[in-house]
Amino acid sequence: MPTLPTGRRLVLWLALIAVLIVAIWLVVRYVSPLPPRSIVMSTGATDGAYHRFGLRYQELLKAEGIRLELRPSSGGVENLQRLNDGTVEVAFVQGGTGILALDPDAPVDSTPLRSLATVAFEPVWIFTRTLDVSKGLEVLAGKRIAVGVAGSGNYQVAHQLLAVYGVTVPDGQQGAVDGTTFVSAGGLAAADLLTKGEVDAVIIIAAPQAAAVQKLLADPAVRLASLDHVEGLARRYPYFQPVSLKRGSVNPKLDLPSQDIKLLATTANLVVRDELHPALAYLLLEAARQVHRQPSLINRPDDFPSAQGTDFPLSDQADRYFKHGRPFLQNYLPFWAANYVQRLLLLLVPLIAILVPLGRVLPGLIGWRRRSRLYRRYGELKFLEQDLASRKLDAAERSEALSRLDHIEEEIIETKFPLDFSDRVYTLRQHVDYVRAQLNRQMEAAGDRREAQ
């Protein structure tokens, strides 16, 4: 292989390094950026199921080196607002409030939010002290009803459900003409109001694990409504589905409940912004599997997380996760090790894309350059030979011609040619000697003439 001059060799290496740096930067910046070390999750009330779920996610992600910051909220509606504002990257959102629940035909690009999974059933728990609302909620007209914190998903759904039975309160008012009072309270605060007799009914939309639900289910002085209309209401509002709380599931010893309870339920969605790093999406999905796969009072093991019934378009990572499982490398390596190996493989792609074509083209370029070096020297020799044959050179011209021959011979000696060029190199050196011999004869002839004069 010919040896390039130092300057050209330096330029070649600098150009190659620059191309590789640009390719690596593009991969790191746009194809596989490093995941952030912390993300923010909006949960719900600190005594609610969402926040309890968030605490378990926090522990699981901490074990993988990711800091999960939890921000309590009033519930799914505020969580949805935070996601849209971009102040959090992940949140729990109550079913029935997402874009696909409001418009099933909404295009995917109409929202920056994506669902990773549905993670739990959220039944509509209607607790009373003495009232029987199984035939319909119109019995609650003129009563005091805790409907959830104002602005929450619980508040919205409770208003909507009560309105079906004609139980309404004008906006901005606490009491209607018939004396109905909507009390803005949720969670344990609403449960305490009911146990103290300060409200007549409580409507809570939460997972069975919620502290308020657990408290009221265990209170023998409180009755849980079993609605006769759950099937019809589920048809009326497709984001609802009928579920059943089986007899004795709360406390078999006390026969609680004493009969199967028919409930309406929606689902909790684990929702992220679409720019969330894919590696973190997979990490959240794996955490969701560990947190939500356990059975509850109304679902069997491994019912959740699920890709079914989401209120937002399913993310690409979730779609792959539910079809093929977690990424291959994460099955065998810790999170950060798997991520670094994946990034290393992605970095090799541009290198291979550059080196493979270069490896195919380079031998031809090198061969062409070697031949061009030889042919250029042959051209110079041919020119000198023709010059010598066409006229007599003076002393200065002969000296310059010898210097050019010496330079050609020196370049041939210093240049390292492969063995298959040996015959052509040897022939070129013979031609150099031949032209030098001609010059020497001219010089001798010129010397003889001077002596004769």
C-alpha cells in the first residue's frame, strides 16, 4: 500500500474522524439519547389508590437507578391537565376522561398523550347508611351527597351519573330547590362524613385498594349499593362495564358482603407523554406488571396491566411489550447495562454503514492511485525521452533532467508497492536507468566536443 505524504494522511484521518463523530452524535442525539435519571408522576390524593400505586412504582424504579417524583393531585382530571401542560411525564387517568372515550374515532396525532396500559378497575362505589338505592339513584334527591373533590374525575362522573336519575344541583350552588346538597369531599374525608352521619351518601370512584373504600367496606353500619341498572348504564356509557363484588369476598367470616354486589366500573389508565424515552416506557410497563398483576376484590391475577380499553392511543412501546414482552437485553441485563449495550449496538450501525461501502470502494481507489503513480512517472519519463530524442539539451537542461530522474527514482524507492506491482516497478526503474544513460551519453558527447575545440 502506498505511503501518503504526512499532510494528506493527516487530512484523511481528520475527515474520517469528523464523519464518525457526526454519525455518533446523530445517533446519540436523535436515535438513542440517554434516558433521564428522573421523571415526574402525578398520582392523586395521598390517601387514595393512585398515590399508593405511585409509591410502589417509586420503589421499583429506584432499584433501577431512576428517581420517580410523585406529585399528589385531586385526581384524574388534574392529572390529565398536568400531562397536557407538560408539567409531568406520567400519570394515572380515570377512564371516561380520555380522548378515545370522548371520541373513539379521534386521530392518533390529535393528542400528545399515549396510554401504556389500563392498570386497574375503578368501580363506582355508592355507600349509604340506611338508604336503598338499588332501584335507582333518584332516592338521593333532597339528600346530602359527597361527590368527590371539585374538578376531579370522581366529581364529574358522580354528577353525570346522578343527572341520569334527575338528581342535580345548579352550577355554583350547594343546594337545589328540592334540598339536594352536593358536598365537595372525597377519599377518607368523605368516608368520615358518612360514618359521622354528616352526609347521607358517598360516591367514590376508586380501585378496591383505596383506603376510603377499604374503610367503608369494613364498616357494618354502612351499606354498599348494588345497582339493578348496571348493564343498561354500561350500554349508555361505553367506558363503563359491569363488575361484581362476590359474596364474602370482603370478609368471609362475617359474610361481607352478604350477597353479590353489582357495580359499574371504569379503568385506570397509565398515561405518558409521547416524548417519554422508550427505555423508561418499558421500565414503567415492567413496574406496572409487578404492581398490578395481583388479584383484587374484583379482578383475577394477571388481568392487569392490559392493552384493552385504553382511553388514549396505545404507545408503540406498549404495543411491542404486550405482543413480545420486554426488550431482549433487559431479560438478561440490569436496566442501565442493557441500555448502554443497546446504545453501543446502535452506534455500530453508522460505523458499519460507512465502513462496509468504504471497504468495497477503497481497494479500487487504492489500486487506481497506485497505477496512477506509476503511469505518471512513466509519462514524465516518456516526455524526457522524447525531449532527448528531438534535440540536444544544453548543460543546464541536462542538469535539471538528471534532478528530475533522481526525484522519480527516489519516489519509487520510498513508495511501498504490493508484490503484484513488483514487475511494473522494476520495469519503471529500468526505464529510469535507460533515460539516465541517454543523458550521460549526451553529456559525454558534449564533453568530447569541448575538448576537440
